[in-house]
Amino acid sequence: MTRLKTSSAQFGLIGGICRASSDCILVQEPSPLSPDARWKGNLYLLAEPASEGGRNAPLVRQVLTEIAQAYYACTSPSITTCLGRAINQAGRSLFQRNMQVSGHEKVTVGVTCAVVRGDELFLAQVLPGQAYVAHQGRLQAFPRSPSWD
């Protein structure tokens, strides 16, 4: 059995300007010797805020950080349970924040979560979001959109 080798890179495209990094991407790769790496795997998060611009960057980063912390703090042996709980917790926090601010300050964030553990890949999403998976030489959209065929 071959183990997947993971690598990640990032860039941001904000207002048509390419950036070397992005506040909308968070990578959590525990040390290979860590117990988290063995049973929780590596966590990759991509946020897609509904509006572009720097004013939402700290809030988007907070959502991603909260998901990552809740995911690794979850004691369930199920990756899907831990991802679901982490996403729900961050969603409740964002909802509470949006209830306390005026209309133009409210933020909607789509999130794509990928966990790589050994030779397994787990994906979870909160729309709006789009991921692409390369498998056996084919690129597949997740979720699949029939209009793109």
C-alpha cells in the first residue's frame, strides 16, 4: 500500500492582485510522531468569504482557526463527526457575531475542509465553496455541478 504524500502551496487573488499567501487558507499538519497525525490526519481549510476585501480577513482567519482547534480537540474517533462538530461550532460563533453587528458588517463564509489520513481523503463543505479532486488522472468537482459537464 502506498501512502499519499501531501504538499500544499497557496496564493491569494484579491481585487485582481496576486498575493504570495492568503488569509483564506489554513494548513494544520501535525508532526508525524504526534498522535493527532496518526488518527486525525492533516487538516486543510479553505474559506471563501462572500465579499472580497481585507476588512473580512481577520474574521475569516478566526473562523478557520476555530474549526482547526475544535477538530483536533474533538475526542470522537470519527473524522466526519469531528469535522461536523468543528464546522457547527464555528458556524454558531459566526452567527452570534453576525447577530451583534449591523447589516453591512455581516459576513457569510463558505468553507471547504479536507483531511488526509494515510491513504484516505475526507471532504466537508459549507457552501458557497468548491473543491477539485484529482483521482486516477481525472479532475472531479466537489460538489459536482451538472452545468459544468
